[in-house]
Amino acid sequence: MNPGLRAFVAVADHHGFGSAAHSLAVTQPALTKRIQALERELGGTLFTRGRHGATLTELGAMLLPQARELVTGTDEFTRRARRLSHGEVGLLTLGFGLSTIDLAPRAVVAFRRTYPEVEISLEDLPSSVQVDRIRTGELHAGFIRLPVGDDLYQRVLRRDHLAIASTEPIPNDIVGWLGAQPLVRLAQAKGPGLTAQIDRLCTAWSIQPGTLHETHDLQTVLALVAAGTGPALVPATAARIAPPTVTFTHLDDPAAAWDVGIAWHPTQHTDLVANFLAILTHSIT
């Protein structure tokens, strides 16, 4: 913006050059030069100077409202640009999955309390889809299974593991019992990471449980378990959203465990993402 416009508005507001120069933190001669340069550019005089200060000319009075709008608009633009660059406003796009169905919303609520003017998009997606969208810039960050490729920044948030969700007592011979059970399952298309984890465990235990029922929603899986349809292998963290009649038997085996965390692309390491990561760290401690 032409510095003469701000000088023009300041002199008009303060009715004099001395106080206007003080408000702008410039010397009075420097302010006078700005006004004179603006007058030359406009081709007319903006002020008459007398014993009682500076008085707007007819030209100055006609131009002042628009000059004030330009100065105000520029200031608002600058404030918004700074808030955007500092991550205080804008749009934050996030993904989450089965293992973070409790963690991600909690972090978002905490972030909104501190940065209420940031709009947040939170989408339930498999980890593999989140990784693809992080790489293409469609997501700023994602709550996913770790590790992922070295091209992404990543932070482990906690350890999750498989558990048997059931309404019936589980015998001591878990391996033998589980191998003979038809399970309520989440469809592979909805939970490919969970399906792969179950397959790894079954391979490690040399068992092949059958399929009793398949659905596309984890809460439906838990509802079917609660209704007595049969047991299911689910993330242990699903206990937070399960009906009270469902019990969880945790499986203590390396093949049943995985890390859960957040990942983001180096190009998305902005103040907006940094602010979210800081709130996230605080919200899970």
C-alpha cells in the first residue's frame, strides 16, 4: 500500500502533522514528504495548514473515506495473513482410523478450545488411504498405524493390540478356542489394517478361525457381539465404544500388537500442523 495513504488518514484523524507523525513513529519531515508525494501523485492538495493544524481541502475530504477503507482493508488483510501463517485460522484436514476412534476426536476438541477459528475436517479412513492422501496433500495429517515410509514425518502416540470381544467366558486355552470359533468380522475393505493384523496373528498361532458375520462398521461388530452373535477380534481400544455387556480379553503376543501414531508430510510442517501437534501431545498426557 502507498505509505502516503496511511499518512493522509493519520493527519486527517489527528488534525495535524506533529501528532500524526508520532502515531506513525516517523519524523514530521518524513511524514510531510509522504503527504507531498501523495499530493503530486493525485494532482491536488489534500490539506491546508494553519495556526490550528491541518484542515482537509475539498479534495481531501472527498478522498478520505475511500483512503480510510483502503487502510482498514490493508490492516485486516495483514492481520489475517499473519494469523494464517501462524496457524491461528484456516482449514485443517485430518484422517483417523479404528485404533484412534477415541484419540482423534479428543485431540480435535482440545484444539478447537485453543484455536476456535480453525475449521477442521475429520474423516474416518483406512491407514493406507490416509497415507496416500497425506502424500498428495489432501490431508494435513492422519492418525494411522505405524510405521509408514521415511518420506513422511511420524510420531508414535501409543501401542494398541488385538483383543477378543465377547459376551461368554474365554477358556484358558485361548489359541485352541479361537481357532475353532467363527468370528464376527469387520470387512477388509473397511479395515484392511485390522484384517492384516488378524491374519498375522492367526499365521503366528497356526489357526484359521471361520467367519460368522461380516459388517462394514466397527460399532456394528461390537453390537453383534453384544447381541450374542459371536466373538470378534478387534483393537483393544474399541473397549471405549463397546456396549457394557461386551468383555475384552487382551492378547499378549507380539503378532497381536502395533504402534499407533500421527503422520504428516514434510511440506505440511506448517504452524497450523505444529499447533495441532502441540495440542495433541498435551491432550494425550
